[in-house]
Amino acid sequence: MKKILTHQVSVGLQKKVLNKSINIYLMKYMILQVKLEKKILFLRYYEGKTQTEISEEVGISQAQVSRLEKGAICELRKYVSVQVS
């Protein structure tokens, strides 16, 4: 029983450290990202808004928000993979 609890605490701590690392990489990446993509990522992942809500706020279509978000995430993955390697 003690081993199971220790393992659960260890896994929980690892997840917290990983999430913090990902947030650090995300913030570094967002500094480098263009203004509109930054705003879209911020509204989507920090404020939890939908693509439709974002499109109304920034004045572009939901499809454009989707495309910009997808491109930004793709670039973010490349950036994080280089940083982690």
C-alpha cells in the first residue's frame, strides 16, 4: 500500500513539473510568435474562449482562427521539440 501511495505522489509530482515546463516553453514561444497568433493562443488556452468567440473579438472568421491556431500549435510543437532535445 505504501509503495502505491509513493508511486502516485511521484507521478503527480512529475505531471506538475511537466506542466510547469510546458507553460514555460509556451510563454517563451509566445514572445516569438506574431501578434495575432499570440492573441489567439492566449484567448483560446488561457481564457478558454471558443474559436467562434475569438473570431468575433478579433474580427476574422472562425475558419481563419482555426487555421491560425493550427499553424501556431504546429510551430509551437517544433519549438518545444528543439528545446527539449
